[in-house]
Amino acid sequence: MLSILYEDNDIIVVIKPAGLESQSGKSFAPDMVSEIRKHLASHPQDIHKLTKETSTASKYPQPPYVGVIHRLDRPVSGIMVYAKNPKAAASLSTSLQQGKIEKWYQAVICGKPVDNNGTYVDYLKQDKKNNCSRIVYKSDPDGKRAELEYKVLDCMQTEEKDPQYLSLVEIKLLTGRHHQIRVQMAHMGHPLIGDRKYNLTGTSSPKLLLCAFRLSFRHPVTGKKMEFTLPVPEEYPLSAGKVL
């Protein structure tokens, strides 16, 4: 069932669960766009209303408009905003390009960073064939600048035969690159727990512990500042004294 944080005539803010694509995919598997369309189609008289252009363009019913503004990787959960009309979509897309949509994440990483807060700046090259990215030299023509800020929120040792440190970190993305958080944290020696693509040391969790927990932006029509925040997921160690 769709988890909605906010909705009006122009936007809808939802929580994407882990395992669901954030936009329509090539397969017939459920995705966020199809889930939002089902919601809008089932509430035609409440908030979502068809425009004159949509209602007169064809004698056949058209699916409700859902504009994808940003994306989350399939295994990542968190807050997302979608547009309900082209005008709102264009405004939000411009805000995203100008860096006016701010995104924060929480993740559980292996180890403990030397500094409790800091900034990582790297250059990432995407390999679309293998659906991965890697760090490259600044001189690589295909490399794109990737920057993030992190802050350590808590740290603990696991109750294992060979205990290791785990850290709960808050990350603010200053750029939006493919698998950016996962690649940069792994490159610094702190891969995410549950990351089966970049955590080569193994994993103690069946799911990737990465959540987009805060989203801030200006409303595309009213200009009002909108900010939404989620608590630390209950399944995360350190969220309630839990130990993997």
C-alpha cells in the first residue's frame, strides 16, 4: 500500500520501500510510478483532477500524469517527491538541476571514520553495461565530480567472534551520481552493510542499510519550503541498541 506523506494538486510526497523501482521499468514488476497512478486513478474526485487537455485529447481514458523528478536505487528506501502535472514537473526539475532540492541519507557502514564529520570529493565513472560505478582520476573524460558530506551519529561493536565496528552516519548529497554514496563510502574503506555490489568483505544484513530520510525543496507553485523527515529505520543497528 502506498505510503503518502503529503499530497496536493501539484505534488505527491511518498515513501519508497526497498526493493521497488522508483520509475517505470522494462519488466512487469511493480514500481513507484505505477503505484502512484493506481492511487490517483482511485481518487479522481479527491485531489487529482484531469486537466482539460487530458480529458479532450482523446476519447480513451489516459493514465494520470506522474512526473519523475529524482530517483532512488531499487534497494534503497526513503522519501521521494513526484509531480502531478507537467508545470510542477518542470519547476521541480529546474530546482533539482540548480541544487535547490536537498537530500539527506542515513546508512550503516563498516568501521569508524577517523573524523566524525567530513567531505568526500571524487570522480565517478558509470559502467552502464554492468550497472556499477567506480572512482577514476579527475583527468578521465568520462569521470563526473561526486561530492558528499557525512556525519557520524553513533558507533558500536558487533557481538561476534571477531567483533567489528559499525557506524550510523548521516550523509548529505551535494551531487547526484550513480551509486554515489555506496561507491564513495566503499572507496574510503567504509562500505555499507548489506551492499552486495561494493562491500567485498561480506555482509551481515539481508538488505542494504541505506535510507533517504530527509528531503527539502520549495513547492513548485506556492514557493513554500517543504521538508519531510523519517526516523531511523527500526531494523538498523544503533537505532534502538540493536546488534547484528
